[in-house]
Amino acid sequence: MGGVATYYLKSEKLPTPAAEMIQPRYNSEYKFLITQQWQPMYKIRPSVSKAKQASLVQPRYKWRVFRNHQNKLKNHQNKLKKSTTCPHQNKLKNHQNHQKKLKNHQNKLKNHQNLRLVFQNDYGKTVRMKHCTSDDKEFYEYVANYAHLLNKFLEVYNLAADQCEDDSDQAAFLGWSKNVKQELERHNSIVEQKLGLDPTRETTLHTATAKYKEFLLATASGDIQGHEIPIHQSKIPAYTLGAMTKAVRELVTLDDTSHPRSKWIKEYCYENFKTSYLHAEVLLDKLCNSLAQEEIEVVERLYRHAMRLKMDFFYSRQSEQTLIIPVYTKLDPKERLILFADFDFTCTDLGSLGVLENIAIMTAQKADQLLQGQDRDKPSHITSTDLKNTWELLSQQSTFEYDNCIKKIMLGEKALNFNYHGLHSALVELSSSEGQAVSRIFGSGVLKGISLEDIKQAGKCMILKNGCMNFFKKVNKLDASVNIMSCWSEELTRSALSGGLDTLEVDGNAFSYADGIFTGEFTRQAHQSVTDKLKYFEDMVQENEDEHGLDALSVFIGTSVGDLLCLLEADIGIVIGSNRRLIEVGKHFGVRFVPLYAGVVDKQKKHSNSGNSIVWMGGLSGILYTVSSWTEIHAFILGRDLKDEEL
């Protein structure tokens, strides 16, 4: 249920207009300006009128008075303009500019984070790199190929510097070129003294290295693949820098062994080149400020492609070994993947109940407008104001009960080891509270009268978490089962997932409708409480095994306390985000929360040492894996098949 039923209400309130929002509010300084704006006009009019009378006797007086008053009026208007624009409009303009800059910064940050996910979430290769046992020959060829890249970096930086129109930009590229020269000089000594390898030994150029070199040279020469329009030389430095942005920083914690590889990574880790990397990012932002949106998209595309080529280079000399991931491709022939995901706050940022509440209140507001001037004491009509108050009372009661249940659970003695029995017993009481909260909402009638069409439209407008829809689309094409669980509206959930995912199994309340209007009854009820959800999970796993005649490898993805039992019963339980209550309750009963990447590395080590073919089978280990995004889940289960437009 995603925690307590009406917990969602507090974050989903409709704005209530206050009286002062529709009344003029003037500060004292504004009142003064308004007075000054009109006061001269009252003085001018009678003077002009007198001037007209006097013009019969003294014609020149009319024009003198008129000019004087015109000048006074102009002076007053200038003062008024200065007074109104300087202290207030300028502040507003500055605030708007600040908001615009902040939005641009946030967009850049989001893009940068998404781009880095391409590298960070290639679990298979990074896990292999951390624990592989490549010999000296393979590793030396890897190091020697890096020398080839350094020489190409030198050439590319010089080419970009020649295209710079700004002297400071040119100085930056020449500075990096100088640094590469120094790095080349250090290269042989590092290879010989720290790695104990022979720097004079000849090696062949790897295909991954050759591709990366060709890409860099083509970019610095203005030959952008897929870009038919000729590129102006002033744009080349930005494109080049986008393709050159360093990716070595990601390797800072990949290896802690005694193998020479660890010495190599420590030598070239992010901290040792931090200043240079940050300088490059600052200059890239500066260069992009003068580009059009289409040109910025080219930079991003080059950045992505460069990251992929860098990954191929870093992993080009890895020894092949049996990996435990991606999970789907490593399934035993006797296994079949079955996925479960809670809908609210696991797939979405907003809760379903909040969306349904908004629909109900908007429906009531429409009815209020239709009944204006009519008998409003009809027993069948609930005003929008009364409905809001009812929602508030339901929210307060359910939140109070939920908080008390959690407090009571946490008062018990903390477990030294994983205590599933104790956790199960504690959550039975919470399950009762949550079930009552859901029943109370439907029983109160606050959702009665909403239309199926409104529910579907609202569902289509719900925004899923980044990467969620893409992941489900990919899994839906495979021989696997996917189950989405929600204790609210099945129609709302299906509409939110309507982008090609209509065949997914959805466990939700099937509302009963009369002429498209919710009657308050159900044709099928969802599994609403913690224990009901667990029973549904177990039944679906068993049904899947009976239907396909294969052992089910179950994966449950959740985010709330109500998901804990299912998360622990699954072969792989994944927590997305960082729900404080979930972690506190879990740790109280000895549950360990491990970052997914670290957990995979640990599993890989144990698998390599034992050779046991069974890696993930069997729940109730007391370990749950944590992720920050669906992109990590995608990489873990399906591998790195992410396209640029999917990030």
C-alpha cells in the first residue's frame, strides 16, 4: 500500500485560495506612488480650463501654461517610472533570471547524472574488472594502449586550440596539451618503476583503442557522424571537449587488490586529476552557453558515444570468466524470471490516492458550480468544502494510527541477527491498521461519483520514475512474468502503464461503474494489507511454477514498510530510494541493506571461489539491495542495452 493509506493525502492537497489572494495588497511605498501618479492630473485640468478662458484675452498664456504642465507631467512620469522600476521590477527581473539560471543548472545536472549512469551501471564489466585475474601480458598491453591514447589526446587538444576564437579558451586547451606531454614523460617511469613492466616492449593496437582514436580525431576535425550540415569552426572546441570529458574518475573505487591493476587505477584516479577535470567541465558549460539547443544535443550525443568508447577501452583486456549478471541472461534453463513491483512511489513519484483525491474534489467543485442558486441542502450532494474536510479527517486519523503502530514496533528489543519471525509478527498489527485505513476511505464514500474517464486521463498524466517504463517494456518482450501491485485503482495503474504495457498483470481494485461513474462497490478487491500482499506474492510464484514447470526466480521491487515481507521472501529484494521508515524498521529486526553494486561484487567473489551454480535462489537471507534509480535495476537484470534516448 506504500505505507499508510492516507499518508499520501498530505502531499497531494489542492491549493485553497485565501481571501487575501483575490484582494489588492499594496505596500505603503506603492500607495505613495499611486497617489503621486494621479495627483498632478487633478491640478493640471483646472489650470488648462482657466487657460482656455484666458486665451480670449491673452493667447500666449495658453501655450505657456500648457508647456509648463506638460513638463511637470513628464517629470512626474519619469519619477514614477524610476521609482517603480528600480527597487521592484529590477528585483523581479533578477529573480526571474535567477530562476532561469537555476532551471538551466538543474537540467544540466540531471543530464550529466543520466550520462554518467551509462558508465556506472555497466555492472557486468565493472564487476569483472574488480575481481578478474588478468596476467602480466594482458595488463601490459592494456597500459601500452593507453600510451597510444595519450598521443592522440595531444593531437586533439592542439587541433581544438587552433579553432578557438577566445584567447582564454585557447589557453585552456594548450594547457591540457602541455599536461598530456608531461603525462607521456611520466608514463614510462610509472610502467617501469611502479608496475614493474618493460616500457620498451612492443604491443599491438587494440581495436577498441583504434576506434576511440578515430572518433576523437574525427570530432576535432569537425567530422561529426550523422551531422550533415557543415560545422562552423567556432563550434568545434565545444564538440571536442564534450568528446574528451574524462571518465577515469569512475574507477576510483573499483579495485583494492594487490594486483598491479590497483596501482594503475590509484595513479590515474579522479582525485589526482580533480582540478583538470573540473576545469574542463566549467569550460564545457561556458562553450555550450553560446550554442543553440540542437548544437547542445550534438555535444550530449558526442559525450555519450565517448563514454561508451572509453568503457570499451577500459574493459578491452579483461579476462573472460563466469559472471552472475545480468540476471536474466544467466538464468538456469530450469528457471523462469518473475518480477513484482509495488506501484506507488516505486514506479511513480506521486501516490495513487492523492490523484484519486484530486479527481474527487474536482468532481465536487463542478457539481458546486452546477448547483449555484439551487437547493444546496440536497442529501445526495456533498460540497467540495465538506469533501476536503472529510479527506483531512481521514488523513489525520490514519496517520495517527500508522505512527502509533510504528512507534510500538520500534519499542521492542532490537534484534542482534535477522529475525524474520519477529518482523512478521510486528507487521501483522500494522497490516490490520493499513487494511482499516483503506476500508475507511472506500467506506466513507469520498471516492464515490468519480468517473472512469477522469481516472484514465489522470493515469495517462502520471509521470513514472526515469527508466521505469523502458525497463518494463524490455522485460515484457522476454519470457518472464511481470506483476504490478497497487491497493487503489486498477484502471488508474493500467492507464499510467498504457504505453505498450497493457498485458502486464496488475493487482488493484476493480471499481464497479454505472454509466461510467464509480458506484463505491468493487468487482474485485486488491490485496491491501501487508499480509494479504505477501499471500498474493506467494500464490503468484507458485502459480507461475505450476504453469510453466520451471523454478521461479523471484525479484520484488518496493519502497515502503508494507513491502518488507515480500522483499525478504523474494529471491532478490530491491529497495528503490531511501524510505527512512522502511530502513529503520528493517534494521530493528536485523535486516541488512546493501547497495546493489557492492552486493553483486560480493556475490561474484563467493561464486568464483565456490563454483556453486545457484547464486540467487532462496529468500529469507535477511539482505535487501538498495538502488537509486531504475537504470541500475535495468543494468542488473537485463544488462547494458541502454540507448542514448532512453537516458
